[in-house]
Amino acid sequence: MNDAPSPFQAPHDPTLTLRADPPRVTWRQRLKKLLGPFAAVFAVLGKFFAVIKGLLLPLLPFIKTGGTMLISIWFYAQGWGWPFAVGFVILIFVHECGHLVVARWFGLKVGAPMFIPFMGALIALKQAPRNAWVEACVGIGGPIAGSLGAAGCLLTYQVTGDLFWRDLAFTGFFLNLFNLTPIGFLDGGRIVTALSPWLWVVGLVIMGAMAWAHPNFLLILILILSLPRLWSLFRTKTEAEKRYFEISPGQRGTMAAMYFGLVAALGWAMFATAR
């Protein structure tokens, strides 16, 4: 066989190297290259906000409570003036602290108080009470603390003779007595779970009469939000629900004495401080 090169073939050049086609760049690679600098910026911002969050997180309860307190004071001050608005909000705060202390004493996880203008304030229980006794104790803790705060205002009036403190005391007594109405999510509605849930019907009559005599948004809202609990009286209860209301006669008697005694004391205090 003749190995001589064909005259129709180009002579072989040993210096000649084959060149492969450049790799194809996908759209994902192009996008990643385009956004690369921005990703670095976002990473730095993420770390910055993480540090800020770590610094502010322990302060959130104070911000939530203090901020909503200031907003409520501003709203109340529009109609009652700044001094009375400040005193009124402080009385509400004392009331809510009573709930907070008792809830934590029972080991319940609870949020910081949050104020809602013209609706008072609330604390959010992050876990349900174990039984009706615990719910009633947490419920009555607020009116007891709030009544003591109002009594402090009455004592200040007796020392100074300033009618401002008497008016503030009367408002505090009324606020806590109103909360003892045995209906729905009001303190009284929670307290009577340890006595007899059928007392919610009595609360419905009382609140309905108040709404009829003095119709306003708050009373109607309380009536509407109370309907689910009232409905529960007439449906079949599960075994867990039946156990929830099982408390000792001693606990029931203690709560009855505290509840009705506080209602009577607040009624007398309102009469004593009324103009």
C-alpha cells in the first residue's frame, strides 16, 4: 500500500491544533452573574437586620405595651383632658397586671398587655387554662388589682380633697364592676366558669338591658362575641369539656365568695364616690 500523501490533501502541519467551540452560557448562569453583586448587598442587609432584630426582640413587649398606652392616652385626652386620660390608662394597666401576675403564677404563658382605645386592654394567653378554676383565678385577678388601684385614688382624694381623684376612683370602680358582668370574654364570664356556666344567661340579660337602655358599639360587640359561649350551653359536651368544669366544692365556694363579695364592694364604692 502506498502511504504517500494524496495530491488532493493538504500537507499535515504538526503545529496545527484543534480548537473546540466555546461553552454555551445558559440564562441561569447569565442571571446569576448579573445578580451576584446584589446578592452580596442583600446578604449584608440581612445580617444587619438580624442584629437589629436581636436587639429589639427583648424590647417588643415594652414597645407594644408602651406604644399602645400612649395611643390610648391620646385618644382619651381628646375628650377628658390629659391628666384624667393618664390616670385612667394607668388604672387599666394595673387591672391587666393583675391578670398577668396570676396567669404567670399558674405557669401559663402570656403576652404583654396591649391597649385598645375605648375598649380597654387585653393580654393574650398563649396556652389555655387547665380547668375552670385556673380560668376563674386569672379572670378575677384583674378586677382585684384594678379595685385596689381605684381604692388608692379614693385614699388620695381623702387626703388631698381634690375632686379629680374622687372622679378617677369612681371611674375605676365602675370599670372593674362592669368587667365582672358574667358574660363572654369579660372577666365575669371567665370567673363564673368555676361557679356555673349557666350564669352566662344572667350576663346576657344584664348586658342586653344595658345595650337597650344605652345602645353603643361596645355593648353590641360584647353581645355578639358572647354568642359562641352561650351556644355551648345547649350542645352536647365532650368528656374533655366535662372534666374542664370539674372543680372541688371548696374551690367553687371560695370563688363564689370572692366574686360576689367583690361585686358588692364595688357597688358600695361606686355609691360612695358618686357625686
